[in-house]
Amino acid sequence: MSALVSEEDLARARTDDAFRQRLMAESLDRLLALLNDMRRRTDTNPERARQIREGVDLAVKLADRLQIEDKGPRAA
């Protein structure tokens, strides 16, 4: 798994739209892979279930942001 996002990456994402898009897409992929790994575990831990729900909520928000970024600015 690749390293988490650095402060340098965050600073670049604030000014480079294409980089921000790629960074969000990579983050979503990483999050979905982790959620899938957690889902495959056989033990039924209530804390894990809560973390999975929280991760799914975050994935949906990130996917929504990716769609908005993909569409770009809208003309009036």
C-alpha cells in the first residue's frame, strides 16, 4: 500500500485541479480496498462494523466530490 498523503501533496492539490482529482481517486481506491479487507474478516466485532459504516460514508462523500470535480465549473 502506498504512503498516506503528504503535506506537500495537499498543498499541490489546492492549486492543481488535475492532481487533486488523481489524489482523490487514489484515496478512494485505497479506502475501498481497506473496506473490502475489513468486510472479508470472519469475526463479528461491533467496532469493526462501525468502522466499516464510517468508511462507507466517507467513500460516498469522496465519490460525490470526484463527480463534481469531473464535471468542472458550470456555465450560468
